[in-house]
Amino acid sequence: MTTPWDPDQYARFEDSRLRPGLELRDRVGHPGPRAVSDLGCGPGALTLALAVRWPRARITGVDHSPEMLARARAATAELPPGVTLAFETGDVATWAPPRPQDVIFSNACLHWVRDHPVLLPRLMGHLAPGGVLAFQVPLSHAEPSHAAMGEVLDREGLGGEDLRRSLARAWVLSPAEYLALLTPHARQVDVWETCYHQVLEGEDPVLEWVRGTGLRPVLDALEGEERERFLAGYREALRTAFPRRSDGTMVYPFPRLFVVART
Ligand SMILES: C[S@@+](CC[C@H](N)C(=O)[O-])C[C@H]1O[C@@H](n2cnc3c(N)ncnc32)[C@H](O)[C@@H]1O
């Protein structure tokens, strides 16, 4: 089952969401890629940033969400001269490019795709000699914002087994596991973590943040009164976990894992 993505909700906090992707792009280190794919390109802002960085490359954004692809195509209707950008429907789990790629880039997507021990070697196999796989995934799943989802479901007796299992699954591997998995397929593997301590404003900003991403499976699984009951409990849990500071803002830690593997 695929939960629909809402480009408007995702676009809130856009600057903060894009920052890890821009920092990842700046670590790719390929001298002159000609074929670049952006897997799980979403609304296309980073795909465009890749095109700006490598204007001579053919850049392809791939996503399985029609809503996100429509937004990406609209956002990039007018491109700087010489930039080649295309968006295609595709499932990252089975994606195979028509020719080897110089850069396979993926920001905030691969945690939605299962079975990294199979997926990542397959992606490495789609690289041209000297190619680079670069991805960034969240490490939020053990953080209070995400742990509270399961706690509130349990306390309120909401949601089925499938939802609980899906929330509790290992969304990403550990840094050591990514190193072990990719080293046999790469000349060099670089893995690092960064935590962005984000100062957020507004009414329940952490709730609004996760609504656009991690909370989608829960919202999709609950309806009507159950959804409202969940949201009331979850809002309270977030207010406790992320107390408002004297200036009215909240600090929401945003830990991310980065991996760059070079062939
Ligand atoms: C959090 S958004 C990130 C979008 C963009 N990369 C960014 O950083 O702004 C995740 C995107 O991954 C896409 N996605 C998730 N699983 C996917 C899959 N199996 N195949 C293709 N796209 C997928 C979603 O549709 C969504 O657009």
C-alpha cells in the first residue's frame, strides 16, 4: 500500500528539509557527471539543484508519487538555458536506468524502500566506472517524535498489527552495516551523521513537520474519530517532548545519516 504524498504539506519547512540534501550534493565529488539520477525526487527542488551544479549532465528525477511528480514538473517548467532535466515515474525498489549512471543521488527517500542489503548493491551495479552513489536518510525513528507515534497508538488502543509492525521496523541500517554492505562494491565509502537542531515557530510545529513525512502511514491508517483521538494524544506527547522556549519557539533535533560510495 502506498500512502499518498501531499506536496503542500511537505513544502512547509522546505529550507530546513533541503539543507541535508544540498550538503550531500556538495560531497559527491564527481569531476564531471553526464548522467545523474535523483531517486525519490519529490517536488524536484533538489533535482533542480543537481542540474544547477552539473549543467552539462542529463538529470533524471524518479518518483512513484503522481502528486510529487506533477509538482516537480511544474516547478521546473522554465529551466536555465542548456539544462536537461526529466522526471519519470518509477519505483526505486525495482528501478533500472537505461544506461549506467555517473551519480545516483537520493535524499530522504531510501528509508521508505525495504531490504537495503539487496537494494544498495543493485544500485551500485547501475553506476558507470568512477560513479558515485550518494544518499541521506533520517535517524529519527528512535527519537521522541517517532517513538511517541507507537506509544500513543498503544495507549489509545488504535491501529492494527500491520501499522505497528511497519512503524517498529528497522527503517535504516546502522553506519557499520552500510560500511560493511557497500565496501565490497566501492573504492571508497564515506559514512557520517549530522544532527540539525532546528528552531521551529508556530502552533505545534513538530506535528506539522512530521505530518508531511513520517506520520503519513499513521494518518492513512486511521479515520474519523480514531484519527482525531490519535492526533490529540500525539499533539500532547510532542508538546511534552519538545517544550516551548521563552521566545515561543521549539527545538526539534533532526539527526540524519549520509552515505557516499565511490566506484
Ligand atoms: C521525503 S520525500 C523526499 C523528496 C526529495 N528527495 C527531497 O529531499 O526533497 C520522499 C520521496 O520519496 C518518494 N518515494 C518513496 N518511496 C519510493 C519508491 N519506492 N519509489 C519511488 N519514490 C519513492 C516519495 O514519493 C517522496 O516523493
